[in-house]
Amino acid sequence: MDQDLLLKECLKRRPEAQRRLYDHFAPSMLGICFRYTKSLSDAEEVLQEGFIKVFTRLNQFKGDGELGGWIRKIMVNTALNFLKTNQKYRHDLSFDEMPLHLVSTENPEVILHAKELAELIRQLPTGFQTIFNLHAVEGYKHLEIASMLGISEGTSRSQYARARVLLIEWIEKFSLKKQSGHYGTK
Amino acid sequence: MEQNNFEKNVQHKLDELKIPPSDSVWTNVEIQIGKKEKDRRIIFMLFFILILLTGGFWFLNSPENNPYENKQISSIKTKDAGKATPPGSISGAVNKQDSSFQKTKKIAGINQGNTYLKGFTQNNIKRFRPYSENHTGNKNIQKQINFIKQSLIKPNNNYSREAIKADSEISLDFENELNEKEYDIAEIKSKNESENIESSLQNRMSIDRFSKELKVQKTTRKLIKKTDTSAKKTSEKQSWILGITLSGGTSSIGNNSLGRNYPLADMNAGAPQGGGAYYYYTPSAIKNSAAFTAGILLEKNFSPKTKFSLGISYRYYSLVNKVGNKIDSILPAPSQYLYSSNNYYTSVNSLHSYRNNFHYLELPVSVKFQLNKNKRLPLFWNAGINISQLISSNALQFQSNPGLYYNDNSLINKTQFGLSTGLSATFFSKGKRAFNIGPYFYYGATKLANKGLYNKAHFTFIGLRTEILFQKK
């Protein structure tokens, strides 16, 4: 079914159309939620909340961009809210002011699979993980991240730099071990 | 630039990440969406009902509808404004309506000139205090009790003096008798009276509280039922469709359903005819007036082209006639009607319009037959029967000699059977909310009354009927 038609049917609150829309976007959106959380059940909780918002606010989608991009934005915001309100993550999300850390210029080749890479990102401390996801993957600027998380732009930058260093280190180690046959792909 | 390569690489890799969610996620999403949709529907319905009720209330209470009652109220107000009301007392209007209150005034007056009675009345207050203090729920009744207490305790209460002076002669005689040292009889009488007042107040309080509790219980039961059924509804496919209905038009009696103006001959109404002991007055013609129905319905498909529906509605019909000036005193009333009459209007100088309101609770049952094959705009012919019960009415009856209008609802048949028919076109029949609209006709098969002004008359209603059906798709 054409996406516009699907959207129209969803706006009429037709359950079949809603199910189709969900089936189309849910796997990729769970991938996003997965990167922001520490467990799959948490990711599914975020996904559920996100899709409820999608269906109840679908009339707010103006059609000026991709529907997928709009849903993605909702998922990211839902994930951030989840992190802020959930007891498990709230404490880890508190950011200490850090001295500005220069971003390394290392650019290792990422030979890992998507899920392996996502798993490594999830191993980062929650603050690093969130900022890395927002900046490196979602493409938000540090100023935007600062306002989203209620921190200073400098903190966002330094957290990102540290997260990047840590992640590159882990990617290199993981890639080496993978090449030497210690780890198998899942 | 090189730095961006890593980010782009990561971004590209992670865009490929797709994890199929478990089935429970969609189930929960579906339930939550349904709940939100239901909440929206309930809010919409409540809002609609609120608008209807507000509109109905405003319509029924607007000054244009009953200029007489307004005049009467304003005259009472001006009378009351002249009177000095003591601080802390409740309004004169309440005093006028409450006969037990007048009794209290009398007792207060008796106490003024008689300190002997003070003792036992104060004891009575002490006796009743725990009850009144424990039951603080009804503030108005509490106020009344406090006022009674004040008037009983204070011997020099100016208000009580004025009240007893302004009151009937019976209380003055009673006071005189007391002054003639018939203390024992007076004591018993006063004691009985005060006990009666207190007990009547207690009864009223308990009745009020009981009815309130009953209402709360009923509402709770309804809510529990609602939640129970809503839980069932999610699991079962429902074949009944819930809807709301609203009809507006004109109600009439007799054949002249659409006529709005008086016939010329009727301009003589109100003038005495005949002669000597045989003179009589004729009543003015009864004019058609506004009517509406509002309610909820359940609809079910019998076959692809036949639908069955039942529901519950509030029905308001009105008729207008011309009456003369209101007679405040009941003295000129014919004795045979004295027992049931409370409003009297003269038929002489029938210059004022009086709206006779009829409020019914109605149970309509109807069948719809589709007339065309158009699925986008189906046309239906409706036919049904209605059973309705009169809730209240202010309709006037007429006495030709001496030419009086009066209110006596015992002459009206309270339960009515009616037949209805109409046509309707359904818009948005494929959507979530189907909208039916079309002309509607109702004929009251039961006579409105078997005697009196509405003798053998039948109600008719012509108007436009709308229905909103909340279809499950």
C-alpha cells in the first residue's frame, strides 16, 4: 500500500492500517530504542510508548518530511523521557561538568555488524551512550543536545569526546579479537 | 573531515539495525490506542450531553418562556426587600417555602412572653445537638437548625416578634391562651410542635442523605457496570452500535400541526358569553410550540438492509396559550379543584402567553429499512413505537365558569404510547461516526387527557431528527 494512503487510513483510525504502519516501522524503531537503553525489555517499553504517541498524534504530521523521520524523532524523544524518568537510568544520566576534552582524530574502520556496534554503544555509561547516540547517529548539534538534556554545550562536547575515545578503543579491541577468531558474530 | 567519516560509518551501520519486536508490544499498543479512543468518545459524549442539558436548562428557565413566573418572583422579591431581615437568618424565600419554619417563628414568639417554656426548649436543643453535630453533610439543613436554635434561645429576637405579628391570627390566639396561664396545655403543645419540627427536619435530613447515598450508589454501580462491559468489549466483537440522538421541531395537539398563529375567531376568547347565571368563558386556543428530544440509542443490524434500535431519551414538548392576569389568592377557586390546584389564571384579558411544558422520559424502539442501494449515502425509512412517562408538567387546565386557568396534572395521562416514523439519510456510513439526519414525525396514540382542557387530544411532533452512531471499524 502507498505510504500516503496508509497514512490516510491510519488517520481514520483503521486498525488494519495501524497494524501495517507498525509492522513497517517497528523493527527499525526498536533498533533505535535498543541503542538508548540497556535491555531489550526497556527498549520494547520505549517502542510501545513511542507508537502510542505516533498513533495519537498522527494528525500532527504535516507531511513536510519523511514519515519515518517523524516517527524516529518521536522514538528518540520518548527514549530520552524514559531515561529521565526511569529510576534505573536517571542517576546515570546526571552529568558532571568536565573539562573540555579534545576529540580524537582516530577514524578506525568499523568492520562490526550493526548489532555488535549497538551492543558496544550500550556498554558505554548512560550519559556517554545518550550523547554519542544523539550526536554521532542522530546528528544533533551539541547546542541542541545541551538544551535537550539540560546541560551546558561544553559538557556535551567533552562527554562526546570521551565516549568516542572509549568506543573507538572498544571497537579496535573487538575487531582484533573478532579477526583472531575469539568472538563469533551473533 | 576525517572525524566525520567515523560518525558516518557508525550512522550507516546503525541504520541497518532492525530488531523485530515481540508480539506483546503491538497488543499493548492496540489496547492503549483503544483506551484513548474510548476516553475521547466519552469526553465527546459528556460534552454533548452537557451542552444539551445546559441548553435545555437555559431554554426552560429563560425569562421569555414564562413571563408570569418572573413577574411573580420579582414581586416576591420586592415584598421581601421591604422587610427587615435579621443578620444570620436565611433568606425570606426559603422561609416562605418552608412551612416548618413558620412554626418555628411561632414558637419563638411564644418564648418571648413566656420564660417558663425556655427550660424545656433549651433541653430539647441539647438533646438534638449530638445528631446535628454528627451530621454536617447537609449545610442548608444545618443552617436551618442553627437558626431554629437561635430563635429558640434568644427571647428578645426582633425577627420573631415581627414574624409573629405578621403571621396569622392563629398564633396570636395561641399566645393569648398561654398568657391566660394555661401553661400545661401550652407546654405539651409547644413541646409537641418543637419535637415535630425537629423530627421533620431529622426526617428531611435523613431522606436527603438517603437519596444522596442512593444516587452515589447508583452512579457507582453504573460506573462499575460500564468498566465491566468496557473490559468485555475489548475482547469481544460488539454487534450493537452506540449512538446519540437529537430531534428538534414543533409539538402540537390536534390537526393543525404546523399552524403557529391564532385564528381570528379566537380573539374573542376570554370574553364572557351567555347570560345571567349561565354565563361562561371560552379558553384561548392552544398554539404549537418548540419541542425537542435528546437521548442515547443502541442499534443493531438485522440484515444488510434492516436495522433495529432501542434507546432512552428525554422528551420536551410544549404548547402555548393566552391567559389573563395571575390570581395570587386561591379564594375564588371552585371548591372541587381546591385540593389539587396550585396555579390560577383568569381567562379575562387573555393577553399573556403561557408555555405549557411537558417533560417525558421515553423508551423508543424502532426499525429502519434501507430504501436505496447506494452504500455511500443510504436512505432509510424508520418506523417505531415509543413508551413515555410524564416526569413533570406545568400545563394549565380550564374552568369555564368563572373562567379560570389552573394547574392539575392528575387530569393528564402520565404514560403515553406513541408511533413514530421518518426518513433519514446516513452520511459517513463507512466512517467511525455515521451521521443520520432526516424528517421525523411522532403521533401520541394515547390520549393526552381524558378530561379537562386537553380532553381526547393527541400529541404530534414534526421535526428534524439527527443521530450520531459510534461505529466500530
